[in-house]
Amino acid sequence: MISSATLGLSSHRLPPQPPRCSTPEPNPKSLSEPQGRKHKGSNQLNRWSRARSIRSGRKLDRLHQRTTQRLELNPQVQNPKESENGEASSLTGSDGYDDVEANFGKAIFMVSDGTGWTAEHSVNASLGQFEHCLVDRGCPVNTHLFSGIDDVERLMEIIKQAAKEGAMVVYTLADPSLAEHAKQVCKLWGIPATDILGPITEAIASHLGVLPSGLPRGAPGRNFPLSEDYFRRIEAIEFTIKQDDGALPQNLHKADIVLAGVSRTGKTPLSIYLAQKGYKVANVPIVNGVKLPKSLFEVDPEKVFGLTINPVVLQTIRRARAKSLGFSEEVRSNYSEMDHVREELEFARRTFAQNPVWPVIEVTGKAIEETAAVILRLYHDRKHKCSMPRISKLY
């Protein structure tokens, strides 16, 4: 047992090392039998493990399957309950469910005392550097988010589970005592861990000469005044919802950004994402043979952005969409057949060519955030005259 003074923690004591770190003496009777792992985590963590197993495709190892296997390997064992080393009790969790095999891929635990947004997006951004390995399942990874962890007891349960599963722990804990506790325990138990929030918070505190509050977002002691920026974002979201899918074309001049593209190029989710950042966005669908609203060509062309996509990808998306909406075969054919898709994309291309000031953004394979980043960069470059105008450029 290590005292709290050793770790610099005034009010908490570290628990003993997790079961996986212990090295009990081998039992001769158990050498001929498969060893059952004893999970001593809480009922809630056991349920989390089962849920993660189902999502990742792992199979739950049922009690009767293990029992059958043991009877085949050792006929002398008649009943799991009669096992002298108590193996039967280890096959079933404390809440009556079977244990979960946790050897499918590598696990990354993301722990936060707030929403976990920062940890989740940081990990996803880093995993993007390993797509060449993840796509072909050469190095499968399972990420698990634990948000709202604001006390040491719950934090310790998660770290114990990480130790049992051989997981990496990534945490964004605004509370310095919690962050220090996670750091010291992970170091003690040999768990790979990374503090995302701590180093940058310390650097900013040193730069500003001000101590951080140590409170996560949404904490009772942290107040958020209703600023002009807040009301601007609310107004932008309301405007964007009303202007979705070409509605109210007479209001296009009120928009900060206007998106134009064929169906299923991501206009609506992109509009909502930009609206959450405070931009009023309108989107106009381009349909082959349908005349575009006159107001689209009357607004400032520097705030209009065209969206295009690979025809094969677009056909796949449209087929899935038509099937989910229950379209008939005839309607589905007109909507998602390759000839129709190519004709509509060609019609959009001609429209963009007739308006060379509109930047055309290729959205194939891009996340909403990536497309939004391109649009905002061009929008601000043009607004503040920070760069040379780019005419008929495909981004």
C-alpha cells in the first residue's frame, strides 16, 4: 500500500494493484483446466464491457460453453461449483452475467470529467494517422468514452478495468487532483496513459500568469453569461433550419454562406454544422431540368459555394437513401441509376462553370468538419482580402 503522501494526494489513498499485475503461485490442480479470469469490477463496468463486446463484434463466452469444454478436458470435474479453486464463481460476473473476452484488438479508454468532446476528437484525429492499418483490420482498435467522471472512486474503477483489458488511458480532467491521481495510478500499474488537457492548460496559465479554475464545462461553480455570440449562434441555427433544401429563396441575400449542389452531397448536415459556429447558411439543391431560383444569381457570388462528389460514391449513397425511405423500384431507379447520377452531376458542373467565382469543393471522402474548414478558410480569406482570389478552383 502506498500512502497518499507519496503521491502528493491529500485526501485519497491508492488501492492495491489490479489482479492482472499479481503473480500467484501455480496450483497443480489447475494446470489441466482452463483458467477463468476473475473480474472484480463493479456491476456497471461489467455491463459496459458486455456492451463494448457486442458493438465490436466479440462473442460473449457463455457459462455452459465453458463448462462443456472443461468437462471434455477433465472428465473428473462433474460440476463447476465443486471445483476446489472456486473457478466456477469466476465464470459468472457478480451481476449474474458471464465474463467477457477482452482480447479483440487494442482498447483506448477516454476519460473526462466533462462531456469528453476534447478527448474523443483528439483520439479520432490521431487514429486518422493509422487508417492504412485500421481499414484492413491489421491493428483493430476499440475506443470507449467515459464522460462525467468527477470523483476518484469512479475513476479508479475505470483504471482498474483498463489494467485488466490492457487498455491505454487518455484523459482530459480539468480537476488537477483527479488528473494527478490518474497519472500516478497509471504509472504505478504500468498502464500507458496520456494527459491531453493538462500540459496545454499549464502552458497557458504560465503565459497568462493566471491560475486555471480547475472546473470542467457544466460544473455548478462555472457560469456562462448569455453573450452576443450565444444569441448570434441561436439566430444562425434558426435561420439555417428555415432555409434548408431551397426553402424561402427570397432570403438568400440574408445568408452568410450559400451552398449549392446535387442531392446527397451533404448540404444539410454541413449547413447545420456551420450554423452552430454562428454562420447563417442557406442551401439550394441542383436538380437536372429544374430551374434554379433567380435570387441565387443575385446574391454576392463570393459567398456561394458549390459541392460536387464522385458519381460512384453518390450512386451508393442514393441507393441506400432510397431503400431506407421505401421508394418503389421505378422511383429508386430514376434517383440512383448511374446515367441519371452522371447527368445531374454534369448539369451541376455546367452551372458552376457559368459562375466561375463560386468555389467548387469536392466532398468525396471528406468529413463534414473537413469540408467546413475549407469553406470557412475561403470565406474569411475573401472577406478580409487575405489572399488572391481563386477562380474556378476545385478544392
